[in-house]
Amino acid sequence: MDDSGNPQDVVVPPVEGVAGGGTAYGWTEGGLQGASPLKGSIDPTEVPTADLVHVWCMPSTANVGPQETPRNLESVNLLAGRNERESTQIALRPKVSWGDPGNAGVVQVQCSDLCSTSGDRLVVGQSINMRRVVPILGVPDALAPLDLPISQINLLPGLIFGVKEFRKSLLQETDTIFFILPCPPHAGTSRETTAVWISIDVPSAQPPGQYEGEIIITATKADPEAPAHCLGKGEKHQLYRDLQSCLQMVEPIDGKPVDEVVERVKSAATSLRRALLSPLFSEFCTLNGPVDMMEEDAVSILSVRVKINMTVWDFILPATPSLPAVFGVSCVLIKIGNHEFLTANNAHISDTVIEDRFGVEHGTDEWYEALDQHFKWLLQYKISPYFCRWGDSMRVLTYTCPWPADHPKSDEYFSDPRLAAYALPYSRSVSGGDAAKDYMQKQIDILRTKSHWKKAYFYLWDEPLNLEQYESLRSIASEIHAYAPDARVLTTYYCGPSNAPTAFDGFVKVPKFLRPHTQIYCTSEWVLGNREDLVKDIVSEIQTENGEEWWTYVCLGPSDPHPNWHLGMRGTQHRAVMWRVWKEGGTGFLYWGANCYEKANVPSAEIRFRRGLPPGDGVLFYPGQVFSSSSQPVASVRLERILSGLQDIEYLRLYSSRYGRDEGLALLEKTGLYLGPERYTHDHTPIDAMRGEIYNACRS
């Protein structure tokens, strides 16, 4: 699918990206030509949707901003292995307004199954999912759920962004509020683009073949006659819960701090707004919710149909990811069994993200349920999660499973084939003395008898900075190795413990200093900059023959134009993080936090990125309650691109297993996909070229 061609009826404005980021933020489309002649009152049930709405397709690496310019509509052609997810986007932009004041109009989006000529299907709601792309700080990022197989979407009139202010708010402090102003009447042709994210998950047992289906876009009007009395019991219960939630938020505010009162009122307003969007009040507002399908004849005559073609080939991506990608989820653990373990007295209070936002107390059933939900949800992204709490001097307490080793849940977690690696907690006890040490040894002894023990690692210290911290790390690791000589300790670092001739010399010699107290040496990509030639110096110090590994991580840096996951970077820049890992030869990857937004006391509170961090750093998904009544986490487009990058690694490993690693590296260069941290593709075409080349070379 080509994402670079210009439509015939528009003049493409200059790109206004952020940090190399996007295709269109911040301009108004005064250059649109050939405007629709439709004027006056418009009945969308009597006019072809193509006369009312621009519809076009964009690849998953495109940042489809509110002012994205229309392109020609083409069919979507996807290639996927089995046990793989492929995604695409459908962009919608009204040509005229036919809706109520404040809305350009309403479209109905209907998704069909994908079917093969042999009768096999990829079913909507099981393998096929639709989500709406929601801007965060003006940048398309959150993927809010839509109803399946059919949903209504409000198309919005144009908005005016202050481009300079917008850049400033993204690149500096991220709790800055910048204003989005409705387009004034004289702006005329300005409209806002909306994107729908389509994901297709191919099951491992799906028969290979060619699959076809379609997305049907139909302009419609809000139905003021929607029968409010036909609400089902579930909808009534949800409305009751929303209203009850409002009451619970605002009742207990006597004596509360002003900041908390303000937050509670905001959250109550969010819940009340959601309640007002119930079908019960449909005659008073335009809905984004469940709708009835239009008459089939009307759909076939008036609708825009987007053809989806998918080739499923006879390659199964491994259930267990080839590259362990371990991501932190901010939480807290203060007990292991009956023993308390050290977390710092000055640990950041916002590290208890799950406890604070969802109002769950450590050790309760609700707490375990919240952690269980996050663990299982992240596995679909080929991520091996660990829960964490930071202590003083960047000590960390990390664990993948909150249950003790002899609990049935422990085996369930650690034996899951989707889990590539798991963290085990270890910290010096502040209560229990020898009993606590005996308890920890028992936990380790149980796990060492399991076949999944090879996945285990201990992550004890995040980025030690000086000799004292390195010595403390060595001491703690020695205690673990006294229990289990074959235990793996992971250490992240970007500098060495001593005064070497240069900072890089000290950094390179860390393995020599930490051996045998660390087995996984996890280095910052920021240290390398654009000097890929330095990789050989790092790798030369790693004793792979003795089971040592070299992993990498990103945190804050590296910055644009290098690959990272900051909000506003290009889509290929997000995906290129994993291309870089594979090219440099790393055998694992760590990311410090996936939900590290600012502290909040209610689930639906607005998301604020942490002060002092690049926008999006440490936040890859959002609480579902911010966007709907669902408690299911909401992924970012960046998280989806991480999954795509991890899947790309499986393709490259398959190709290299047949033709050698040198040929795999040559393929990156031949297709123009990735040559280095400042030289990688900015458009989607080389991605399709790389995957197509591997498909043709390896399918027989």
C-alpha cells in the first residue's frame, strides 16, 4: 500500500511534524481544491458517501494527524504469518457538514469477516478488531475501542492548533496545557481527519491462503427516534454504575485537599459525560455507540467500500518470542509471603500507579486481579512484563508473578509459552531475619526444579553510577548466587564505576568489574549514539561461551532522529527500535516502564506524563476508564509498533536461519529498511519489501 502518492484534488501543505514525527499537525487546508458542490441541508441517506467524506488508507507506521490531507482510496494488501498481528488504518475526513452543530457528521463503520476461497474465515471480534485513534497532546496515539462489527463515529469540524506552541508543549514540560480552538466560521473548508485502526490477528492454526473482506463506510445521521425504552439490562446497569460513580467521587470531599477535590470533580464530569452519551438520551445528542445496521440496499448503493486483501503464509511465528522484551509496570510489592522486604523510604509515591489509580490495596483480591489483568494483556504484545518499585539510589524491586513460588498461579505464569523471561524479587529483609532468608532460599529452590527456571532473572539495580553502588550490587548478587549459582542477574548501566581514561572505556569494562555477579549486561542505546562501530567493543567483553548475554534498553534517550518510543516521533522511528536491536546483535531488550504516568486517585482521571521526561516516555498504554466504561487497558499506536518490530525480528531470524546472518544484514540494506540509527526508512514501502522478500525466499 502506497502512502506517498498525492491525491489529484488537493494541494499538500508543508509537513508540520514534531521531533521528526508525523505527517500533518497544525495547518489548515485552505489549499483544498474541487470542493463538493453540495450546499444547504443534506440528507446523508440520499447522497453517496463518497460525496460527503474522503476515505483513504494509511499504513500502520503513519501518524494520521487531525489535519492529515486526503489521498486516493486504494485497496489494502497485507501479508502475515500465522500467530502474527498485522494492522492498517482507514482515514476519514468530511468534505461537507451534514450533522448537528459541533459535528461535521456521523459515519457508520462496518467490518466484515475475511474469507478465503476454501471457506476459511478470519472472524470479526475474534481475529479482527477496530479501534479509533485518539490524539494525546495533539498527536495520534491512544487506540480507543469501537463496537464490532459495526460502530458509529462522529466526524469533527476543523480545529486550529498553534504550531509553535504545540511544538513547545511536546518538547518541554509535558504537563503544559495548550489550547485547541474550534475553527472559526470563515475558515470554511477546514475539517478534521479521523483514523480507524484495523488489527488482524492470525491464529496459529489458521489455514494459509488468500483472504478477502471489506470495511464499509456509510454516512448517516443521528437517529432522534432511537428507542430509549429498548435499553437492555446490561446497558441500564452500566448507566446506573456511571451515575453511581459520579456520586461516589463527589460525596466524600469534605476536608480533602483542594487538588484531590479538583481531580475528583474532573473524574465525575468524565463519568457524567459518558452517562449522557447513553442511548437513553439519544434524542438530545449525537451518539458514538451501538447502532443498528442500515438497510442492505442503502449500504450497497451509497457506501464507500474499502477492500482488505490478506495473504496468510505457511510460517508460524514462535509462541515464545525469540527476543525477550521485558517491560516494567509500576506497582508495589512490600511483602513476599509473610515477610516484608526493603523498599526505600523515599521511593516515589507515583510508583504505586496501579494501587493509587484503581483504588486497590496491596494483597487484596482486587489487587491480584489488577496485576493479573495487566500481565495477561501485555502478553499479546510479545512482552514479558515485570512489576516494579524503585528505591533509593535506583535500587529496584522487580517481580513478574505476585504469588509465591509454591502457589499454582506461579506455575501458570512462568510456564506460559508467550512469556520469554520472568523477574524474581529479591531484597534484603527489614523484618524476619534468618526466617526471611530461609523463605527466599525456599522460593528459589522450588523454582530451580522447574523447566522454566531458564527464563528467570534477578533485576536488582537500575543504572548504578559509582563504585559504592556497584559494590552494593555485587554484594546482593553474591547472596543470590550462594542460593543458586546458576541464577541470572541483569544489570542496566550507561557508565562505569571508576575513573577510566575515558567515560566509554569505563563503560566497556563494566563486565570485567561485575563478573561473576552479573550474567545479563544491559546497556543504554544512548551511549552508542550513531557509532555502531562501538558495538564490537562492547560485545568483545561479553563471555557468551559462559552464558553471558548482551541486552540493550532505551530510557529518555536517545532522542530524535534515533529510534525511540517518544510521542510525536515517526512511526518507522518507533518500529526501528527493534530493527536496531537485531542489527546490533542484542539478545534481549528492557524498557523501564509502560504505565508510568503521574499519580491519580481515580481510574478515569486524565493522563499526565511525568514532569521532566520526553512526552510518552514510560507510557505505552492508558487506563481504559479514561476513554470508556471498560477497564481493559487502551494500547498506544507506539505499543502496536513495538509488536510489529518484534515480529520483524522473527522474519529476519527465519531468513538468517536459512541464508546466514550476513545475508540478513544485506537484506536490511538492500530494501533500505535500516542502515543505522540515523539512516532508516521514513516510509512504509521498505517494510513491505523486506517482508515480501522473506516471504518469497522462505515459503517453499
